[in-house]
Amino acid sequence: MSSVTSIEAPEFNYLQAFMRECSAIVLDPGKEYLVESRLMPLAYSEGLRTVGELLVRLRQEKSENLRRKILDAMTNNETWFFRDFYPFEALRQEIIPALMTSRSATRSLRFWSAASSSGQEPYSIAMLLKEKFAFPNWKFSILATDICDAVRTRAAEGRYSQMEINRGLPAAMLTKYFVRSGLDWMIAPSVREMVDFRACNLAVPWPDIPKMDVVFLRNVMIYFDITIRKQILSRLRSVLQPDGVLFLGCAETTLNLDATFERIPFQKTVYYRLLK
């Protein structure tokens, strides 16, 4: 890939500082090509010829609207239904049955998709609950948070293209929980109403988050430095129920970051619990 870009060093340095300040995301030197690919469509939509011009405008105008658009464009929103498969099998086979036994008095469970992107993860949890655990008088609530306004709005709408549907969604669930809307698919209201979408920047003190039984915090900590990762895990300790479960991404771990979490293998995945 060519290293030639329209971005001058001062603008790239400013974007690095901007991303760290707004989201704690670390943008390493040499990632100018990534910035070009993510911001070029925005530059064109703003009537500019290059990403360099867009970043000059960001520096000069201090526009909150432009700041939000750039932050949204730079946030990695890659996701798909039932991503990596095995975390959902761990929920189905082991975790949810155990939690339902221990919550027999309250008959309620709370789930948090803490970097929910365009919604496939929390909706996957919701469909799993409806398929396997729809028992009378049980209440399941799913909180889905993301820093990016655009994808959060889209997730709340529940509209997906055929390509997105083809990524991980079982055919039986498509038939059961989606309806056609032109060329796209809309998720059923019975699934949509299970998920509460809210804004949350994981890198700063969180809004009021209730105690959670299961937290999915997958494929987001890799973008933070070690200090922020430790802060996030520390905050999770106060949010997670004593017997609650934490899922991280395949390339993420609590090792050398927080010794209070126990690593529990399950088939081809792992999850974490607080040490007793």
C-alpha cells in the first residue's frame, strides 16, 4: 500500500491528539493510510478535495459537528451477528443456565454490550434469549452502548443489508426475527424492544450503569493504551455482579492488567469472572 497521502505531519499529529482526547484511541504513527481511507468520504461530503484539507478545517474551525463526524468516521465499527460463535455457545450451554439458577429469586438478568457498534451483538444476545430461555416471568434487559452517534442511531433502527444478514445470522433466525424492507431487512419489534441503546465513552467515567450479569467488551480495548485498559477493567469490577461474566475479544486479555479476574476456558473461547 502506498505511503503517499494528502496529510501533512501537523494535521496528523493534531488528529492523534484529538482521537486520544475524545476517545482515548491510540493512533500510531504510520497510520496515515488508515486515516485517508476512513476520512476521504467525509472530506468529499464536506466539499473538500483531500483529507488534509479536512484536518486543517478541524484544527481551525473547532466545529463540534465536524468533530463528531470525524470521531464517528474514525471509530472502527466492524461487527457481525453471532461473531466468533463460541462466546454465544458459552452463554447458551453454561453461563445463562448457571446464572438463572442463582437468580431464581429475582428472575432477572442484565446484559451489557459495551461497544455495540451497529447492533448485531446485542441483537444476537436478544435472539439467543428468545430462542432458548423464554421462560415465564423472567425479565432480560440488554444495554447497548457506543461512542459513535451514527452507528448507534442505525443500530436502534434495526435495519440491515443483505450482506450484513449473510454474516453470521442463521437462516432460521432470519425467517423468525426479521422482515423485508425494500432491499434490506428490519429486525422484529419483539427483539428490538429488548435492547436499550445509549451513548457511552468507555475511556472516561461512565454514566450510571446498573449491576450487570454479563458484559461483552469485545475488540475495543486493543485500541487503548495500557493505562486506559486498566482503568476500564477497574470500573468493570464495580459494575459486574460477583458471579457475573466478562467477555473480551480474541486478542484481548486481563493478563498483566488486572489480577482480580479469573480466566475460564470454554471450547474455543474464554470468559472472565472476578476472583472470589
